[in-house]
Amino acid sequence: MLEYNKIKTIRNIELAISDIKRGYPVALFDENGNKNLILSVESLFVTGWNVFLDNDYSAVGSVIISKERAKHIFNEADIEHCESENISINCKGSNLSLNEIEEISAVSGDIKKKRTGFNYEISKATVIESYGLSLAKIAELLPAIIIVDCDNSGNNKDTCSGVDFSKMDYLEISTSDISKYEEEISDEIEVIASSKLVLKDVESSSIKIFRTFPSSKEHYAIIIGDIKSDKPPIVRIHSSCYTGDLLASLECDCRDQLHEAISVMARDGGGILLYLIQEGRGIGLANKIRAYDLKNNGYDTIDANEAIGFDDDERPYKLAAEMLRKLDVRKIRLLTNNPRKISAMEKNNVKVEKVVSHIMERNDHNKIYLETKFSRLGHIFEE
């Protein structure tokens, strides 16, 4: 049975994800009792900023963006005092309009525009503000939030910058809830369904559906042939790619890697394909399409992700190790070019006995993408 505190932590974050995606405020507090009301810029853009009374936006204290986004829109000299941290822009002191907030946040307008010659009041984001960005990322929203600074004196914690939020039924979560979330949903992953699965050219296969409790996230293990032989099974950790896996996009190698992995396992006599639902290297399909649009305008895949506020890879891999443990697999031959997957397995006590190269043929559309993975992400070029 799950511990009550774990259930509470995961439930709180799941509810916060739901609220922030719908444009509702979430109160975030730290261990010292400091509290901020945070709202997603993206969700507020969609809902017309109608959370504020009488369209009075004077309660907006600051806009917080990630260090990756800041690097792309500000000159290095403008943010060097922030020491490569997430940044906070004082909306009142900088006299920011809503349009500027949305442009700075990569929500609308000319999101590629460099912010030069502007007199912004920029400072390093606080711990609470950075955790607010983390929540937006978990919700697969653009990592850009606004802060409505609350009265932390204890006199009136529902009054923020002159606006009374006491009539709003907003959720309160702690920074520790956010810090524990990814770890705890990985710990609590269980098989909920399994069946024989006949694949093209591979009849001896099956599928197991894993769910993280009490979250709603599900991931899949496709088992090819016999994985109980003397040698460690070949394992492919494959993240979902709607555009590649389903639509056969030529802009990546995901579909080719998916089907070639199954063929490699069939030839070897068995293997495990872990299909993880973490689209776009963990940023979600909508953000992936935003990055695609930037790639069509000359950005490579890393710069495109960073330009909208994300790291080059936001995927957690601990859940893959937990899935292997549930399958009673402790040693593997890992089918990958990605050194992060190798180190993640070793870190989570899954022994990688051999790395099997998994390089696909290039085409005119994915050549730059693949070259970027090898040159900038350190992917292994050959076995």
C-alpha cells in the first residue's frame, strides 16, 4: 500500500497541473513559509487573462523565464549578473505590456526577436519562481510564468498586489512536492494489463501496460521473443514520437529506430522495447511543433528547444529502470546512441553490459538533425 504522504504529493501535483493548464492560479510555498501565486503565461494567453478582476493587470508582479529562453532573447551582458540562472523581470519597474510579456515568454508575436535596447529590471529568479517553471514544464506548458507577490507577513495571505484572491479556490503546493514528483511517480509504477501481441514479422511478442500510481501516466513494454535466456536482453528505450512513429515524418529517425529495434530483437531471439510517453524529448507535442517551426526557420534542434525555454533533453529515465526491475531484468544490452540513457541506467542500478549502436540512414530532411545529435549532444557515432 502506498504511503499517504506519497499519495498526497503526487495528487497535489496532478491537481496543480490541471489548474495551471486551465489558467487558474496555483499558490506555491517553500519550507520557510514564503508564498507566491503563479500563473502560466501560455494558459493566461489562451483564456484571455480573465483571471484578473475588471481586466486590471496591475497585480502582475514579475514574469519568470528559463535561463535557456533568456540566453536566446537577451545579450549576455544583460543577464550576466544572473549567473546563468532562470531570470525574473519586474513587470512594473520595466513597464511591460501584455504583448511584451507574451513575446518574452515565447507565447505569441515575434518570439525570435532579440530584446536589445530595453530598460528591463532583470534579476535572478528565486527558488520558488524556479520551481514554478518546473511545474509548467511538468504540465508540458511553455516554461514562462507570472508571479503575483503575496503578503508573507501573515496579515493577509489572500491579498496580492492589491487584488483579493480569497474568493478563488486555488490550490496550495510546496516546492518539495514538485522536487519529489518525478522520483515518486517512477517509484510507483506497476503493470496493469498484459497480452500476447502479434506484430508484423514477429509473432512471438507481447505487451505490458505500466501505470504510475496514483498518477494517470502510462508507459508500455513490448517484449519480443525470449528474454529469459542466458545473455542479457537487448533493450531499446524509445520515447513516443507522434510525428515520426505514426505519421512517418522524414524530419527525424524515430520511426526507423522503432521498427529496426524490433527487427534487431527478433534476429537476436528476444528483447524489450520500452515505449515511454514523453513526446519531443519530454516537452510535449505542442512544444515540439513550436520547435519544429523554428527548425524550419534555420534553428537546429537544440537551439529550437532552448529558444522556447527548454533544455535540450527534458526526459527522465528512472521510470525505464523501474520498468525493467518489474520485468526482473537487471542486466541489459542497450540499443542506443545516447550516452544519457547509458548513464541513467547505470545510475539506477541496471547494468549495461554492452551498448549496441543504433544509427539509421540519413535523408535530406533529417541530415542536420542527426548531425546535431552527434556533434552537440554527444551521441555515439559508431559501435
